[in-house]
Amino acid sequence: MRMGIYLDHAATTYTEKSVFEAMRPYFEEFFGNPSSQHGFGRAAEKAVMKARGQVAALIGADSSDIYFTAGGTESDNWAIKGVAEAAGSGHIITSAVEHHAVLETCKYLESRGFDVTYLPVDGKGRVNPDDVRKAIRGDTILISIMTANNETGTIMPVREIGKIAREHDILFHTDAVQAAGHIPLRVDELDVDLMSLSAHKFYGPKGVGALYVRGGITLSKFIHGGGHEKDKRAGTLNTPGIVGMGAAAEIALRDMDKNAAHEQALVKRLSDALLQLPESRLNGDPDNRLPGHLNISFGGIEGEALLTYLDMEGIAISTGSACSSGSSKPSYVLLAMGLSIEEARGAVRITLGRENTEEQIDEVIEKTTASVKRLQEFSPLFAQRRDKGSYV
């Protein structure tokens, strides 16, 4: 039984029961090492190959181009470092609003002599494809732009950027960790060379992810040891986790349209109500964003305080990426979009899932409205603007 109302699906999702049941035999009965040559190993290997096909189908890829990892962070690191180390030197283009797994990897490569351009975003959080084109140099080796932002849900113009990369014969990586399983993705249509995925974002288990690498691309070896994953990533494969990722990918692909419609309807119900509150604003692209995402700022309050109030009511939300939770700094993503420090500090991220209901959303509306009003009553900044009649 889960506690309260969970609205932090961008941080992680629960593991679907049928996914868990698909994994169970590979803990108990078919526990062999998939690299072993006996029957136990062959049974595990067969399951891994099935999962490879299921994950490939989710993004319209060839199963031979799917490499399993420990999650999205490893996939991002491997994609970017793998290209850079294989090239030896060069220039990388990314954006100012990427996940830390991309930004910190790029910073590391800068310390190793690589040049990195961090592109700005507009007020909706989108990269302008023309900025990508203008940033390309003769020594550009990689463009890495996320599919959708993990804080705002804004969907990037990946198709246009992929086309630009292909025109200039530059490798294109996209971090699709937040998007995969929630919106249709086909690597050929997007002209993507490398794509990062993580199972726990679409109702699979934690600790397992994948990297799509288009056939023929040379990446440096990420982990040294045995000859696993075509001698690219050493280490015994996490068979139960991989089986779970495959099962979750199959369900996500099957139910994608239904889940998206359900989540979009609930988000509209929630946002229509919360945006009636004084000094509220939607952050991100109102039209091109992931179906279950809502990032909203409330003037005169701290998002952390609202999170605490709602947590005491049994409602789970966040103030941004779970990977940077605990930081007292305002969101770098929202600041890059042009929000003021006050607006960024007053932001919360509410991300819905397929199990949420209208009754839950109505309760969230009621308790969030009451919490925001109470916090604004104690806010000197809000009171000053209210008394002057300048709040909106």
C-alpha cells in the first residue's frame, strides 16, 4: 500500500506489479550469469535478448544498438565521454538547462582540454535550433541536447537539431530519460546517434538503464574488465533489472496514448485551478511539454515551504530535480529561462502518473490553495505588493 498522494513521478515511478512479477524468476529460478555457457546462463541470456528487443521497440531502434547500463546518469556519461575520448579533442555543444549528468560530464571534459558551448534557452525553456547551427565549428564532435527537461517538462526541438547535426556530419546525443515511455520517440525520425534511457522513469526498476548507440559509431570503452556488452561495458549484467526494464518498456509503448490523455486531463484540471491564485505563473512551454508535468511559481513564498506544508498533508511534490534536492540555490533551469530569483525560489514541480485520480487532484487543489494562501499571508513581500495593489 502506498502512502498519501504521490505527485513526484519525474523523480521516480513505482515498479509496476506485472514488471516486478516478470523479474521475480530471474532472482529465484533463472539466476544464471547470462555470459555462462550452460543452461542456466542460456536462460538468462535469452531473457536479456528479449528485453533488448523490448527497449529497442520503445524508441524504434535495432536491438543490436541497445546497451544496458546502471541508469540514465551512466548512459549520459558514457555517451559524452565515449565520443570525446574516441575523438581525442574537439568541441561539444550542449544547453544550459541539461541534467547534471550531462553538465557535470561536460565540465569534466573541459578540465581535460575540450571546449564546450552552453546554449541559452528562451522563456519557455527551449533551445533555438538556429543557435545550434551558429555554434557549430570545424572541430565540433558532439551535440548533446535533452529530449525534454526534467524540471519543466518542456520538449526540445530535437528533430530540428538532429537534422542540423546530420547535415554537418556531427554526432547527436539526446538525454531522453524524462521523455522515454511518455511521448513517442523514434531514433531514425529524430536523426539521433545516441540516446539515454532509464527504467525507473517509466514504471520499471531502479538501477538499470540503456544507451542507444547507432551502429557504426565508435565509443571508447566505459568500464574495463570482461567482454560484456560487445566488449564496451564490463560487468555481469543485471538480468532481473534488465528483464524489468524490458517489461516496463513494452507496457509503456502499449499504453502511451491512454496514459498521456489521462495525465494531460488531470494536469489541466490542476493548473486551471492553481493559476487562479495571486502571483501564480506557469513555467515552461504551455503547449510542448510532457503530459504529466506542471512547474508553477507562487509569488512571495518559498517552494520548499510549500513542499513541507503539503508533505505534512500526505502530498508528495518537489521543487525541482530530485538529483539536486537539498540545495538551497534556486533552480538553474528556471534562472536560465529568465525567471527572477524570487520566482525561481517560489517554484514547485508537480508531476502526475497513470495511477492518479480526479479525486486526488481535487484534494491537492484544495490543500495547495490553502497552503499557498497561508504562506502568502506571512510573506512581507507579498503583503507589500498586495497593499499597493500591484500583485497579479
